[in-house]
Amino acid sequence: MFLFTPLANSTHQSAQLVEIDDVRILIDCGWTESMPLAQIEQILANAPKIDVILLSHASVKHLGAYPYLFSHLQKNLATPTASLPPVYATLPVTAIGRTSSHETYASSSLSPSLPPNVIDAAFDHIQSLRFSQPTRVMGGVSITAFNAGHTLGGTIWKLERGGETVVVAGDWNHARERVFASSVLFNEGQVLGELRKPGALVLGVGKGSNIVLPRKRREEALLSHITTTLSHTPSSTILIPLPASPRLLELAYLLEQHWRTLPAPQPPLYLLSSSAGKTIQYAKSMLEWMSEEIGREFGAVQSGGPFEFKHLKVVGRWEQCKSGPDGKEGRVVMVTGEGLEGGLGRRVFVEDVATNPQNLLLLTQETTVEPDSLAGKMWSVWDIHAPSAPEGIIRDAISAGGVQLRLKIREKALLEGDELTAYQEEEASRRARLTADTALEMRNRSILEADLESEEESEDDDDDHHVTTGVGGAKREAVGFGSEGVFDLYVRGHHANTSKSRPLMFPLVERRRRFDDFGEVLKAEDFAGVKEDEELDIQQAVVSVAAKGKKRKWDEVAKGKKKGEEENAVGGGGEDGLDERPSKIVDVEKDVVVHCKIAFVNMEGLRDGRAMERILPMIGARKLILVGGDEADTQDLRLSLSTTQGITQEIFSPEVGETVNASMDVNAYDLKLSDALLKTLKWQKLGTHEVAHVTGKISIPINDDNAPTATTLPILEPLSTPADFANAPRAAPLHVGDIKLADLRAGLRSQGITAEFMGEGTLLCDGVVAVRKVGAGRVVVEGGVGESFWRVRGVVYGMVATV
């Protein structure tokens, strides 16, 4: 049974609940940039019933609410021993999703209730997968991740259980980009075999009715807007809002490559973000997840790789975006936050870009931007006033013309007074609970280890002194066991065995080493040293002591209480511009009159309606579920697909909270083959598999009371009596396998038969026999009956299994 329920159903938020028999899987847990709690009510309502969570892309649309959901699940565990549902994603989604979530929550009104350590704990809980790696989760359900394109590590999910196969393809891109490879859903003109003919296909609509121009033409239009603006008004500022996701890598790489072709001096190029620096660092170590062109460039360049930017500067504060040496040069500023709803992007637009007619707001996102957001309103102004253009031509930029807006400006304010006290009390309580849980866990572990070791002690060591070990000394103070000068000690009395008495002394007994089949058993915690950053702190402290000739307390070094850190805490923000001091977000209303120019070039990297009409017939899904689109776009695409040949007529477009039963109309049974039947089977090799035709009769195992057993599988036995053979169905020989004409041509030539392609899908063999492929698994051999015909027919039969 396959049930599907969309928990969010829009172009800017993704969350679907898939139920396969009794296993409930949440695919994506998205939010929008404004992050209102009303948008995730459906997700939170279903949270207690979720068994598995899958995350598709490292963007707010797909995992924005995941840290909040993780925190909600932690607080509402049914019992102290209950566990959280497993979460699966690819490595890039996990790593880059962590950094983008930190930035998103830091600029939202939820930041006081969701500190950075909770976000880190949420992403530490994720189990990383690789593409095409089947993983069994629970209840016999297997999940497999496939490359979706669009973002780094973006995923199409395939879910399998018994006879049910479901493919979930939300956001994907069939076209290859500069940084990201194309989706395996459609690559090099064909659909991946493992994704063909699923029982149900969940398809993201987006702006499905739009026709997207080729990538090269869109890139030329984008660069033309930038070049024209900087040449006509050299002191202008160009602001490009981008999503806080791997999508920023595509545009950053494009502009960096273009900047290298410009004559010196080039205008300043900035990427303003508190998380983009880490995103780029992650990208440098994940080239295998990108397109082949990136890999080839990495092998060709000598400067360290494709993301060693020479012109692009990543900054965390707006004050660092200078406009050239003389203060009069123009600048191009990319900023994370495609909707300009908060954070740095909104501040830059209001304070610098909006009021100057020479500046340009260059929008690149339409699908993921909320209509009521600042960027959504600016896009609407452009869409209404921009002059129409012929098909294949991108529309020009327009002037905002003094549009008046009343905006809420989000500003970060440090917690003070009662709010700060309440926050500190909550943090102290949380840390106390964590300390108590850690102490209890470590004490229980030490007791179990002591019991295990005592069982392995030989009788010859009965008189040795024993130490009741507690928590390791390096961790005693951290978890609250004792204090300096206090030890857990047990010394056996010397009267226990006077013949082997030993003087009482501080017990230093060497533990017996334990061995297994691989050698000595080692404990990882015995080799755990200080972290790399702590080592650096100690080295810096030693240098400081040498310079000043003064000693410093070791605990100050271990806790990182250096002068540099104190200054950093006062200044606010670290290397990436993140400030971890307790704070809250306050809204300040401000009237803004927009005079700047507005332009739009679609750089979303998503499939369009034309691509879906071409690809869906090749997938051959039995049922189709449309999600993630506005009502008008969904209905337009549904109408278009219903008239397209080769696409199923069972098309669903459920509303939020509406459950669709898309179970396959087949029955699957589990049987056990008897040993006698297995001996009669004639296996034939087909690629990496072996197939055989089976005919038998079913017998039901019975218990001692001659009643059928409920737990034992039915057994398929061979036919044994004349009545069995008389009642058995007659089956004609069946050819199994799909012949590729290129492989067939090679096989014919290896037998000394000439074979040449004559038109599409036809091989001419020895000039007299034609082999035509008329469909998947269907090959027709035509020609006069003779030696050549039988030889060609024999080669064709040899490439399939006959059962």
C-alpha cells in the first residue's frame, strides 16, 4: 500500500509524507525565508508518527524547518529511552545544509529559541549516503539516492518495498550546468534504467508551464545586464540576491570566469554572506559530486582548483564591500537570501541600492521566492512593466519608478535584563541535564567494563590490588565527578592472604591486555587527544607566554580564554560573521521609495514544461502525482500531460493534507521453492543475473493438528502426478533481455558477419538480412531464409535468455 500526503505544496516550500504499508517517511522538511510557524503546522502535527526522514537539497525550501523539527522531536520524546527517527541525506546536503541553516536561523525571529548547538546536533544526527547506494531502513523498505542535478548532492529518491516502487523527483534539472551535472533521470538522451516504470512518480511542478531558454543564452543576458550597467553608470551598485544553498556556487563560478576575461582594473566583485565562505570550502573537497568539466579543470589548473577565486571576495559584513580604490567605482554584490526578507540582503537593498536610479537589482530566482517577499514584489513590478520580447529573447531591465514600500527591517539585538536571565537559566538547565546524562552513561559504561574485565581475570591474580575505576581523569571535572585530590579507591586488606601479603601502597595495577582475532583490543577514548583548534590555542598561548615572559593558567588555555577570543566576543562575529552571543531579532518599520532599475534572468537551474513532456513518456510511470506548484501552473501542466501520448492518465494533484492512494494494482506473494524444484530449474545467464522458468504446485505447510501454519511460507513443489501435468498451464518460450544494437553489431562482427547501421534503429547484415529494433526488448529479423539469416538469428537469440 502506498499513500501520499503533501504537508506543504507550493513552489517555495517542500514537505511530503509517504506511507508504504506501515512505514511513514517524511521527504523534505522545508520552510520559507520568512519562516512563519503556521507553515509547518502540518509537519509538526505528523511529527510523532514519522519513522524516517529524507532530505533532498541543501536549501531552505527543502530543509529549512528540519532543525526546528529535530528540536521539537527531542523535547517530545515519549520516554527517556525513546530514539529519534533516522535521517538520511547525501554528504553535500548535510555539510552545506548545516552552514545555510545557521545563517537562516541567525536572521530569523526564531534565533533565541534555537541556538547554534541545536542546529549542529540536528545535522550531526544525519546519516550520509552516496548516489546509487541502496539502504534498507525499516519494515523492509529500501531507499536509494540518485543525482537530481540543480544543487550539489541534490537527490531523487527511489523507495522500494516488495512490489511497490516509488520515485520522488521534486526539484531536478535535466540540463548540464557549469558546476552541477545533469540529473540521471534524463542523461545523454535516455532515462536511467533503475528509474524506469515505477509504480508511482512524485513530480515537482514548479513553474511547469514556463519554457526556459538555453543556458548559454541566459548567461549572456546576465553578463550583458552587468556590463551595460557598469559601463553606463560606473559608480553604480549591482545587487544579486541568491539562495543560501549550493546554487550560489553556479553564479559565483560564472562571474569569476567572466571577471578573468575583463581588462584591468576590474570592478570589485563580492559575495556577501555569513555562510558562503564555508560553503565554498566544502565545495573544494566535493568535486566528485560536480560536473565532469569541473573535474577536468581541477586537473588542468595549477592554482589549486576551480574554486580558488582571484577576483571574487567573500565577506561577512556590508562595510567590507568597498566600491573601488577611489570610492567611485561600481561594484557587483551577490548576497544570500533570494527573497530579501531578512539578513544582509534586505539591509543592503534598503540602505544603498533602492534609492539610487543608477543601481540595478538583478533577480535570478522566481520559483523559490514568495510573492509577498521583497524580492517577489520587485519581480512583480518588473513583470508588469518590462516590455514584451519575441520568443527566445530575454526582456530588458526597467526602472522601478518610485514604488513606495513599507518594510520591516530585521535587526539583531543582544538579550538584556530578564530576557538574558531567562536565556541563561535555560542554558544552565540544559547543560546540567546534559552533564547528568553524560555522567550516568559514562559511569554505567565503566561498571560494565569493570565487570567484563573482572570475569576475564585469572585465579592467579586474586590477590592483586584492584581499582574501582570511574570516569577517566581527563573527563572527571567536565562531567562533575569529584574534584581535585579525591579518588575512587578500593584496596584489598593485607590480611586476606598472609602468605602473599604485599605492602599497602597507591594501587597502580597494569590491566591485562585483551586480544581478539585481529590482535589487541584498543579503546578509541584512550587515544583521544585535544582537538585541533585546542592545539592551536595552546600553541598561541605558549607563544604569548614567551613574548611576555609570564605564565598562564592551564585551564584558561584549555577553555580558550585568550585575549583574542575576548576581543572577538566584544566585537561580535567571527571569521564568517556569525555572532553566537545571546540575541534576538526585532522588527523596525521603515518607508522606502524604490528608484533603482530591476532586471530578471532565470538562473534557477530547474526543468521546464517542455522537458517534462519529453521525458515523462520515457519514464513510463503507472501513476503520476504532481506537487510543489501553484494551482494555475499545476492545472496547466496536468492538462498538457493528459494529452501527451505515452503518459499515464492516472494523474493526481492533491492539496495540502489530502491523502492519495497510489498503490499498484498488482498482488505480490512470497513463496519458498523446494529443494526438489530447484534441482529441475535450467538457469540462463542474463547480464549479471540468472533467470529460469518455473512451473509447480503450491503446498501449504501444516502443524501437528493438521492446521495450516500462519508463520511458514507456502512451498512451491515440482509437478509429480499425471493430473498435475494435465492441469499445468502451457507457456510459450519467452525471450528475456533488451538488446542494444551497438552490442549486437559487435557480436555479429565477432562471428564474421558484416553489420552496418542503415538508418535509425536498423542493422544490415551481410547485405541481405535486416535487424530492426521496434521497441524496448523487441527486435525483428527480416530477410530471405538462408545461411546468413540463420546465423544472424542465432546471434540474436544468444544475446537474450529463452525461458
